[in-house]
Amino acid sequence: MRLLRKKDELPKRSLWQRIKDIALMDVGVAVRGVEAGSLEQLEELLLEADFGVPVTMRLVEAVERLAKRGDVKSREQFHEALRKGVEDALQTGRSDPHLTTSASPTVILIVGVNGAGKTTFIGKLSERFRHERKRVLVAAGDTFRAGAIDQLRHWAERTGAEFIGARAGSDPAAVAFDAIDAAIARQADVVIVDTAGRLHTSENLMDELKKVARVIAKRLPGAPHETLLVLDGTIGQNAVQQAKTFAAAVPVTGLVVTKLDGTARGGIVVAVHEAIDVPVKFLSVGEGAEDIVPFDAAAFSEDLLSE
């Protein structure tokens, strides 16, 4: 499956197709300076694809270094050097994509801003656990919007998960506390706690999120075992700032990037990992219950730079 393109979407010029326009047949000659603008154009394309400045500079410098050493003399070698650079960037630092699920119950806290796709991701994650024969309980910790509670209840019914909710306006930390109580009593394997979409610029709302995390830890030492930050892959470098703000408020353990099925700006996945040194755990690639992909750095780099 192509991770960055919807099944019914008309083909667009991929990142690699645009890079090929400036890659030239003899990359080694280009790098040595005969056509010095080629690397600058590569830099511009990577920035446009939301790789961010630090990653872009490293990728361009790596290609230049390999070319000068004589290891990049063809378009194919250029492609592999760039692909390997993306893969290596995603595998630096904290990069293990696997969820921590050894605790019983395992508590997973879902955070992110409005519109990023948190509630839909919870439904998809619940479906994934169901296929693993795990008993799942979801908690409607987004008590600021009645619609969010109803949406999560719908996903719980659809995926066979148990549901803990409350009236709109209730204390979200109390909902999380009650959900863990219920999970222990019902011998659930996994508790997934939704939270209100917080504007990362709102200090009060971020303080409320910190409270939810503290209450979870008080009720069940060691929890939350995962705190997954859901980011909209189409918002570009704003995702980096969001990630930094959330990571400063709560100990984020993994990233979920949504809406990558129709964008050519997949470099944001690399940029966010670079910015907060947190592994990417999942990509969300559609609207269906099964449309999440466990992250694989090699497969992602290959897909990102495919024809």
C-alpha cells in the first residue's frame, strides 16, 4: 500500500519525481560545482516537503559528501543515498515503534490539538487491539464537547470496546481515574484515554492535561504506559511547535501522524521525530477502522521517495 496517497487519488508528482528534475544524470559532477545550484534546489525541495532545516542540511551534506567521495555517480545511487539518509534520521535517538503493552491494564493517553484526529485514531487503535484479542476500554476524557463523547461512544460500539463516559463539563481527570478503576474490575487489557483537543498555546488547558496525567499515575503507578501525541501531517512546521509544547507538558512516548494519505509533505514525520526525539508509532492513512500502519522507517523512506 502506498502510505502517502489515497487509493482513489489521481497521481501527483511525487517528491522523488520533483527531485529528479534537479538531480542530473551525473550527480557527482553537479556536486563538484559544475552546476552548483543543484544542491541548493535539492535543499529547497526538502524544505518544501517539511523536513525542517536541521534534517535538510544533514541530508544535503551527506549526499554531497558521498558524491565527492565517488560513491554517488548515478541517479540510482543518488536515490539510495537520500533514502538511506531519511531512514537513518528516523532511526536516531529514541526510535522503537513498538507500543509498551506488558502492563495489565496498559494505560494509553492520547493527546493533541483539535482536528488532529485523536478520537478517530482511538477507534482505529481499539480495532487493532481487538484483532489481537485484547479487551479494550476507552474513556471519554474530552468532556468539553458533548459531540466528542458521542463520537467516541460510537467508535467503542463499532470496535467492541467497553466505554466509560461522563456528562459534558465533567472533570476529565476524574473520568480517567474512573476508567482505570473499571478496567481493573473488568479485567480489561488496555485502557485508552481520550483528552480534549488542546490549543498548544493555551497554558490553562495544558495545565489541565498535566493534571490528567498526574491523576492517572496516582491511581496506577507507572501509568500512563504510553502517551501518544497525534499530529496532523498536513499542517507543516506548525506540527513541530505543537510537538515541542506537548512534550514539555507531559512525557510523550510516541507520535501518531494523521492525514498523510493525500500530502506530499511527508518530511514532517522526520522533522518532528528530530525535534523531540520521540519514536513514530503509527501513521494514519485513511478513514476506515483498520487504516493505521505501524511505523517502519525503511518502508516509510522508500515510499516517501518512490516514483
